[in-house]
Amino acid sequence: MKKAPLYNRSICIATAMFILLLTLSLTACGGGGGGGGGSSSSNPSAPDVVSGVAATGAPIVGQVSLKDSVGNNVDRGPVPTNADGSFSFDVTGLTPPFFLFAEETGDCEETDTCKEFYSVTLGAGTSNINTLTNLAVWAATGGTDPADVYENSDEYVDEIIAGLDDAIDDIIIFLKAVLDHYEAEGIDAFSGPYEADGSGIDGVVHNLDINIKVDSGKVSIELNGTPLRSDLDDLDTIEPITANEVEEALNPPPSSSVQGIGQTCPFPASLNLNVPAAGGGTLLYDFQDTFFQSTSINAPVISEGTATITGSGSLNGEAGHIFKAIVIDGSPDKMSMEIDGIPYPLGGSSLPLPLIGGAGLTIAGGSVSGIGQTCPFPATLALDVALSSLETSTVTYDFQDAFFQSTSINTPVVISGGTATIRGSGSLNGEAGHIFKAIVIDGSPDKMSMEIDGIPYPLGGSSLPLPLTGGAGYTIEE
């Protein structure tokens, strides 16, 4: 028995075995039609028609053109798409296969952002145009830009006839997980009827971005904006997209983020004084394990808003110690303290230090009074953590002789009720392999704390997290 023409046999197989997504050609199974260069219809009295829907999740607003296998497109377009994306061509007298080209029109022309889509059908019938038909044309011609295939259609007839079946099979296998998710298996995106309503197979073409690079001929594929494959040369040697990849693309990690710079003061230094112009009065100083209380005070020396106060008193209950306090009534107020010639707060900070709290210090009429609180060793935590891109997120902590910088951040980052808990690992003073836990509270005031290798920073008996005394503060987006 004489075999049916190749394009009719391929359609029968695709329709009977797959029904789904891909036949591109559209004569009915067992339908007649010669294999030569005439019309594809078995009834010479009826017109041959190629019709379909051009859509990518919504109907394509534009126009469609058609060529036959010898490049004949006289009076076959472009024709405008209907409101539902449908189109139709009378192909009587033309030679299949037929090459179709859809292009957007309208506002996109002003910004040069109009998109183009291509398709091929081996005979008269239904032939849709969408991103999947683009991919089939590319795959059937060995990675050729579909625009080139349409432009030089007569040069690709043999490749289309010989390669279409394999291209269809490869696409079905490659995209099976995507089709399953949208319940599109069993729906033919190429030659079957469907509505451009964003569901089923139209949901696939709406959310699946297939980009064919003109310069290299390679393909990249994204689902819901998430890259799945890039620089593809073909489909038959590439691992199919998995159900897990589809799930992750459609349900990406939350876009929550924790950002900001905070500075807290674990060990403030406090100065409380009330010194008349003639001397006397009281002076109290408190910093960490140092508590000083005056027993005698000389008359303050005042010059241009700065007062120098000297005297003696007890240090941690022991009498006989001398002191010198410097107070600046400015913007901001500042203060410093020396006990027995030793500057307090201890450390390399430049003294006097600006106040971060207290009522402030006042110099008036020769007297000095007020309560000031300064921070000799602030603890700083800067972070830029986005749950959607933890690989580029950073946490940096600096306190006295401890400098920590993150190298990785664990999941999950826990965000609840304006509090974020962030864990990971990094380097401490240049040494890798240390773990951390940072807690950030976006409140009134913002607060923060840090643990490195299970040790709370700042060290000490302060209740953590500590309120911020400086920095821009933290923002948590849940």
C-alpha cells in the first residue's frame, strides 16, 4: 500500500498520540491531499483555509501574514487580527507547508517594542501562533531564527517537513512539567482551538518567556520571570524542566527584606553635675566598672562655652582621687573625664565625646549643670538582606576590637511582628568559619543585637537587643 505523505502521517501520529500541544499541521487524520505542489484540500470545490489564534496570554493586537512553500504571499496578508486574536487565510492554490508571521501593532510602534511571532503548518486547517510555535520553528530548523525561516521560507521546506515531528516530541518532553502545572496536557497549542484567556495552554504561553537570540541563535527560557534555561542549542539533549523548578518559579521566596545601619551604645558614660560659679556642688561620673563621686570641687574655668572643672573625690568608694571634667555647651554638647590623669572613657576615642542622651549640659552665669551621656565605644550593625537574593545579601558588625563580615546567610530568615532574626557565617577579624545570629527590631526605638559563635555582642550584662543611639535605623519589609 502506498504510504500517506509525510506531513499527513506526522499529523495523524501527533493528534492520535498526543492531542496536546503540538501538531502544527492541520489536515485531518486520514484526510486526502496530494504530496505534490497543489492545494492541500481533497475537495477541489471547497476553499482551503488556514485559520487560528495569535495570542500570548492575551490576544495579539496586530496583523498576520502567510507564505507558502515557494514564497508566494500574493493577497495573503497582512490581515488584521480580530478582537480575540483570531485570523483566517484562503490558501486555495498555494503549496504547503505554510509559514505564518504575526506582529504586534499600535502603541508599541512608537517605542519600538512590538513583538513578532512565527508558526508553520503542513496543510490547511487550524494553525495558532504563539511563543511555543516560535520554539517549534527554531527547533525544527536546527536553531535558525524563525524570522529568517519566514523571510527565506522556500529554503527551509525540507527541514520543516523532516524536522517538525522531532521538534514537537522534544517540546512536549521538555515542557511536560509546565504543561502539567497549567493543566494544559492534552490541549494542542499549535492546531487545537483555545481561547486567549490566560488559562490552560494560554497560561503557558503567557507565563513562559521564550527568547531566541538573533545574534547567536541560542534560546533562553523564563517562567514567571525566573530563568529556567539559557543558551540552549537544541532541546533533544537538554534535561527537561522539572516540577520542582516550576513550583519554585511560580512560588518564589518572599521579597521580604531587612535593611539599614544601626548604632547602639552598650556601655554609655554618664556625667551628672551641679557646680556653682564659686565651686562646690556635686559631680557624679559612671562608666562600666568606674563610679566617681566628688567630695570637693574648685571654681570652674569657663571660656567660650567650655568649662573645665577640677577637684577630688572617691573612686568606687575609695577616697583621695583627683579629677578633671571638661564640659562643652554646644551643638552637640560634649564631655570628658580624667581620674588621676587617666582619661575616661578609656580607649582611643577623641575626647570630649558628643552626648547621645541625658538632658544636656548647660553653662550659665559661671555655673555648670546638667546630665550628659556619651558613647565611647558604639556597636554598629549594617545589613542589606533580601530574602529573594540571599547570595548577595550582607551583614557587617563592628564593636571595639571585633569586626565581623558575613559570607553566607542561612534560610529561613525569620521575620515576624517587626523583628527579623538572621543567621549565617562569615569572618571575624579576617578569620573565616564563624557563625552569627543578628536580631533587628524595627520599632520605637529600633533595636539590634549580635551573637558570634554563641557569644552575645556587645559583651556585658546589658539586656539585648539594645536600642539604637545613631545610624539611619532599620527597615523591615515583610
